[in-house]
Amino acid sequence: MAAEEVKVCLASSDGRVGSGVLCVKTLGFMRRLLVALVWGVAVLLLTALSVFIPILHFVLVPLGLITTLLVALRIFATPKIILSGEGICGACSGKIHIRKRRFGLPFDDVCENCHRAVTIKSEKCGS
């Protein structure tokens, strides 16, 4: 699927606002299922290896099985991801680069120039 651009506001910790753009990709059902299965199998293999650790395997195996389920479900429940993004910091007018992550607005980041906390939220900056 093609990525779409989403306009966002970058509100600095002192209340000043800048603007930016995110490149967002929507993942299809089969793609999410495949990635979740691959990660689930990888964590399950690590869990299987923990069987060979004496005494600790009584704790590690159950934790690994629970972790396998949580990892697979979390990946499967992510319909959109942010591929990249950039914007202007409201405080120092420096460029902010947003790295790949799960899509969910609002989220926090840090300006690389002035090191202030920046909240990235939807285009409507009023609230």
C-alpha cells in the first residue's frame, strides 16, 4: 500500500506551536498477520531455548509464552505505522525528524536542537 501524508502540529513544552508532516502507511490484514506470526515464532524459539537453563527455566518458559502472545497481539493490532516525518519546533524553529514508530496521535518527542519536549498532535492545534 502507498503511504499517505498527514499534517500535524508540534507543540513545544513552553506552548509555542510549529507544523509538520508524517508519512503514514496502512498495513493490510495479511501483512499484519504475517509479521505477527514471524515475530511470534522468533520469541517462541527464544522461549524454547530457555528450557535448557537450569532452575530459571521454571520462570522463563511461562514468561516467554506470555511474552509470545503479547508481542504477536501487539504487532497484529497495529493497523498503521509512521514511516517518517519532519516538522518545525515551535520553540527554536529547528527541524525535528520523526522516526519510524506505531501510529497514534498525540505522541511525544524531543527537539534535536533545543532538547525541549514536543507533543505531536493532529492538525487542529487549538486543544
